[in-house]
Amino acid sequence: MKKALLFFTFCFIISCSPEDSDPLKNDETLPPVETPTSTTESEMDIASVEENFPAGSLNSYFSNALISDRFNNINRANPIQITEFDAVNNRIKTNYRNLNNLLIKAKNNQSWFVTQDSEAATVVEIKDINNNDGWITLGNTYLGTLNTAIGATVEFFNPFVNYEIIKDKPLFDSYPTSVIEGEFNYIQPGGIFEKSDGTYILLTPIVFGSHYKRSIYYASSTNLDDWVFHNKKILSTNTIPFAKTNGNVFSTGNPLKLDNGNLLVLLGVEQPNNNYTSAYMIMDENLNIIQQPKKIMIPQWNESDKNSFPLSITKFNNQYRLLLHKRSQGFIDREIHEIIFSNLSDALDLNKGIISSKIIHKGRLSEGYLKGKADNATYVTFKSKLYIIIGSEEVPSNYLTSNNREYGLMRLHNEKWFHDSRSPLIVNPVQLQNKYPIYNWAWDHLGGFISPIIKNNTMYLFMAFGTDDPDYYISGIKIPLN
């Protein structure tokens, strides 16, 4: 559903700083999908064992919200199939045995649904679950016609078991349609931070037309639920020497707080040749720019013939980690890389102190919802553990996530990244506006950037929900962590 833009293909080779003895080499081994290790496959088939997570981990606060497979939503080696159909009582049985998942309630009691085919072309409400005999009684059909043939593949779907949308509407009570630069297409999130006075700032890149121009504005809040948009421009490309005039500049990831209290903001900057480059600026908490935008001077991420932008930066265990997006004309060939380094300014300005560089996501080499356009990821630290919330827009398939960007979770364990096999875990209410008209602005897909913050035992995620008219509405979701 997401509109596509075409860009030039380019290659990626990371080199070390001059004082390093050997050049770094890319690791083409992508992060594995976690699977249960304490149960054999035959036992899994009997008990419908799914991946379990340690209590208190970030993963443990998510439920399996889009169940596409009996054991692993990413690999999809064991699809859910109809095994019996009772036409008189309008009910089905399937080979999915962990029906307790379908008994998990959303906060506002939104229903579970059976969906079928690409982009949820068929949506049928689940009326009742009999966990004893396995019958799933169906209710109203809200889209399409359910294929009830024995062996037909289905998915179970209830995005609201994992989150609630703040006020069930777009973020601003009075939603703007124009700024001082003119009318715009949509607003996207570009990073959130808390000020020293306890209030919050959300950077909000503004997209004009079909991405022909983008500038950075902001919104503020005192409580993360109520937001005010400010028609005050922070940055446009007209003040960036290496940028295209009246082109695109946007912030990504949450600003990194420096020791002096200032904030490092990652930037994607459109160059005169229409390629994007990776950059950053430094500002104070009052949004005054202290250091003007400059390129990230790590080779292969700043040259004019390359096409990339940064996604997220964090400091974890006394090392800095940076995620970057490598663009490609072929969406499926896009990549997400992680660079680890020891000193912030040495790495970003001088290409020194680089510890490692690896590809952590490439659409062509991935499976499930990850097999597609890899274009968004952001770090989250929770209870001294590091995670990545990762978004991908799947290539056309027979699943709900076909052509739709949705988000899953990765966790760092022994310096390796592992996918949560239940992913995607954060899915917009695809086609559910037919049941819940209140979501008629959020039914299509999710936008390309998200901004997380954890406060008061709740993870707030600010993101854009797609409708294609306009492309997106910015909003926020809340995920309870208790």
C-alpha cells in the first residue's frame, strides 16, 4: 500500500580508521530468529510450544498479536490451516493448538479476527473460542469471503492486545494542515526527549507533497498524552551547505543526550543529486542549534554517490552504537547496518575508534514480514538490556503484512541480535475500520519512523499511521510494562 520512490543502487564497504591495522569486513550473517530450545520439534507439534521469554524482559510484555504460524511467525514453516468446518454453526477448527493466545483480552475488549490473504483481504470476527474441543465460532464478516476449505491458510489478528492508541485518534486535537512554509502532506515523528523541567519535545519532520521537501518542526507535551504542535521551523535544507536547496532533511531516532546536557540529533539530508547522506547536528534542550549539521565522516556513509541515512544512536555498556539505513533502487535490497565505536566525536568526525560494522537486516536474505523494505529501526534500553524495534515492509505475499510496514522486536544477547519469533508485534489495525470506524485513519500500514520513550511503567511509541489519504497521521501508542 505504501507509495514507492526509486533510488540508485549502491555498494557498502566499511573501512577502519587510519590507526587500525586491518580493514573491517561486513558480516553477512543476519540475526537469527529465536526458537524454543527445550522442546523437540515433535513435542512442539503436540504441545504447540511457542517461544517463551524471561519474566520482566521487554519481550515478555508483548503478546502474539498476529499469529501467522503455529510456532514462528517469521519463518512461517508451519502455517495455520483449517482442519474442520461446521457450516451449520459457522465455526472452524485449525491445526493451531495454543488457543489460549486467542483468549488474551485487549484493554478495550476489541475482538480477535480471522484474516486471509494479502493485506487482510478477508476479515472475519471471532465470536467464541472453545479451548476444550478447539472449535472457533465465527461472527460477522467485515471484508471479503472466508475460504473454509480444508487446508485453507488463516491468520489470527488482534493488534490491541499489545497496545492502545492514545485517545484513539491522531496526536493533536487541532490537527494542522499547513505551516509557515505552506500546506503539507503529512507529519512524521523524528525523535523524542525529556527536558530538565519534566516536559517533553517530539521532533516532527514535515513532508511536503510527494516527499519533494521536508523540514523539521516540533511538538510539546507535559504528560505524553496531550500534545501541542508548534508552527516553528527548527531546520530546513536551505541552511545546510551540502544539501539540496528546498530538499529533504529529517531527524531520526531519539536525540542522544551528551555529558554537557546538549543533544545530538541524527539527520537524513538530501543532496543536490537527490541521494541521501548521513549527518548530525547538536542542539540544546530549548531547540537552539549549537552545532550546525555536518556529515558523519565514516566512509561509505557520506559520499555524494552513496545513498543512506542514520536511524538511531545509543550508548550502551560504555560503547556507542549507530544504526544506519542503506538505500537501494530495489526495495528488497535495502539494508540496516550497525556500527559500534568507542568515542563519539572521533568516530563521527574522524572515522577513528570504529570497533565493528555489521549488517543486521537485509530484506532479500530475510523471511516473513522482514523480507522486504528494511528502512526503520530504533534502540530501546529496558532494565539494562538493549533491544531494537525494527520495521519492515514485506514484499507482496499472501499474508496480512504484504506491502505493509509493521514492527517487531530484537534483543541483544552475548553481543548477538535475535529476532522475537512472534514478530511483528506492533501492527496497525489493518482493515479493522470496518468493525471499528474510529480507526478509519489508521487502517492501512505504519510509517517509516518511530520514537519510543519509557515512563511510568509504560512504553510510549510515537509513530505515523497510514491511510494513503493523506499518506499518514502522526499518533502515539501506549504499551503497559507491568
